Amino acid sequence: MVEKKCPKIVLALGGGGARGFAHIGLLQVFQEHGIPLDGIVGTSMGALVGSTYAVKTDIYYLGRLVEYLGWEDLIDIKIHRLGLVNGDKVKALIDLLTKGKNFEDTHLNFWAVATDLDTGQAVVFKEGPLAPAIRASISIPGVFTPVELDGKTLIDGAVVAGVPVNIAKMMGGDLTISVNVGFDHTQHCVKNIFDVMSKVMDIMGNQLDSVQLPAADLVITPKLGDIGTLDFGRADECIEIGRKAAEEAIPDIENLIEGYLTGKDRVS
């Protein structure tokens, strides 16, 4: 009898603004436990963190870096008819973290998800330069100016795939693990225009996630509580919460792998 090889595991990393820093802690723990990842599909902050990991930028360095980032390091206010933030500062950060590499250069399969503003369809990046694709994927509508790329006007991938489970399954892995860092919109108080835009994204994301998440073999939901989409000053908390969620999920992941090898059902 031919023994099954270890399953190909694909991560679907969701968007959530600053809450997405939890992905850093999760990937740190996965690395420490030797969880064999074959691919990552990321939306918005999931795309930024996932791409960084995929080009072998030290995930602990990333954790230290974001703990010292503030709004002033990421945001360059420049009133434009299509957005409030020009995005040059965050583009420079993306260039640094992705080392100027292409999708073809990553050490594991990596895709990024954006939204075509004209057609409303998901745009899945699989080849070419990483940086412009990631910049498109994080373009929160009304905040960041859209990205013009390949004849398309692109905005945040979370508009169509908050946690890109269905796209991750297209990568052809054996097991799909999703990480949901979305915000419970019922707990989100509106105080300003940024809160309004953020809450709209939360509502859309929660609706989408309710459809996509059940397709994953395992869903990890870090308990991020009241940390908001724009709370970049709480990166250290997000990372630690991501680590805790990952540690708690390790037994389930080990069961998933064992179940795959023995033909048992997935973790529910």
C-alpha cells in the first residue's frame, strides 16, 4: 500500500485592517510548530502579511516593525476625488517588505485578492510584481485611492472576499484553513467618517464570511475584542492574540492532518 504524503495546506488570510496584525502571530506559531504550508491566499491585510511571509521576510522582524508603526507612518493625506489617502507611504512599506519580488519568486504559492471597481468581480493576482497587487488589495474604499493596474480600477479585496476561502480552495490544496479577523459590526460605534466607512466594510464582510467560512476545513477566529480596524497602535495586542489563537488551534490542525492521512472526517 502506498502511504499518503502530508497534505498540502492552504491558508486563507482575511482582511481587517489593524486586526490583521493577528496574522503575524499566527504565522509565527505555525513556523514554530513546523506546520507545513503549501500556499497562502490573502485579502487586504491578509495579503500584506501573507506576501511578507511568502518572500521569507522574517516574520518576527515584521512583528517588531508594526509595533512601532503609527498612522503617521502609513497615511499620507492628499485629498483626491477617489480617496483621502494617496498611499505612497504604505506602498513604500510594501516595497520594503516584499523585497521588490514577483509572485513567481515566493517560496510557497501565494495569491492576493483585489476587487475590480468597474465589474465588481474579484481579481486574483498570481503573477507579476507583488507590491502593486498588495497595494490594490488593501485599498479601502473612500480611504485609499484605487489602484489603476492592467486597465482595471482596483480596490480592497474585502469587498468581494473578506476571508478568501473559495479562492484558496482553487489553489488545489488538500486542506484549507481560514483565519477570520473581521469585526462584529454590531459592536462598532460610529463617531466619524472613517468609522462609517469601516462599519460599512464590516457589514459587507460579515455577510460574505457567513457564506464562505463554512467551506473551510478549519476556521481560526482570534478573539480581538474591541480592537478596531484602524487601531494600528494596538499591533502588539493583535500579534499576541493571533499567537494565542494559533496555539489553541494546533491540536485541531494536527487532527486534520491525521484525519487526512487516515481518511477520517475533517474538524468541524
